Amino acid sequence: MRIAIAVAVGFSWLLYSGALIPFLGPLFAAQFLISSSRPMPLQKALAVTVLILVVGAFLQFVTVLTGDRPPVLLLLLGLIYFGCFYQQANGRGGPTIFLILVIAVMVPLLTILNEDLGDTILMILVQSVLTGMLLMWLAYALIPDSGAPPLEGCDGDDISACGTLRFR
């Protein structure tokens, strides 16, 4: 129910306000709500925002620096993609690695087209993650946690560790 409320309210609000990519904030909210049974703490939210800014700025810098030498850029981006996929294959990194992959695809691609587009997509990503976090916290405020014990085989934080869902 939290996910439905966050997505519906967020998409309607962003569509009404004229956001450039109105589905991105609700998409992040849904991802945050799915990934944990509790709301994200403020420190972690700030860390995610800083991560997006640092990784995006670094990739934009690398793209501008090596944009006129495509083989070098291809090798650097390939190394980043390989490292992210290797971490995912080993089950490490979690959603952080996925977020780095999204940034590593979008920012260099748009920076190659136009440097201003790289700046714009980076700010849209930051704004969307912040909107997603606000929607997540709003959903938890409207529908608080019932305090029910986690499902069998779940550690409470990561629902991907859950076994078969059993309805009571």
C-alpha cells in the first residue's frame, strides 16, 4: 500500500508541477520502499545523495577529459561497468552498485552529446532521489509500520534474503 501511495502521489504531484522526468522520483521511492522494511535513515539518505553527486561529477569529468579519444573513454567506462557487474555477481554492493551503473550509463552518454546535458541529468538524478526519499518518508508517515515480525527467512532489512512468501 505504501508503494502505491508513494508512486501515485509522487507521479501526480510531479506531473502537475511540470517536472522534466516525472516518473523518476516515484521510481526511486518505489525502489527504496521495496528494498527495506523500514524507512531509510537521514544519514543514509545524505550518503546516497553525495554518492550520486560524486560519481556523476567524476564520470562527467572523465567524459569531458577523454571525449575526443573514444577508445580511452570506452576502456575506462568498460572498467567501471566490469567492476560494478563483478560486485553484483558476487552479491556485494546491493542497490548502491545498481545506482552507480545507472549514473555511469546516463551521465557519460548525455555529456558526450552536450556538456550541459550531463549537468542537467545529474541534477535531475539528485532531485529525483531526494523526491523519492521524501515520498518514502511520507508513505511511512501515512502508513506506519505495524510492528509485525519479519517473514520466515528474512533478516528484516533486506527482503531479497526472504524465502518463500507465506500468507497467514
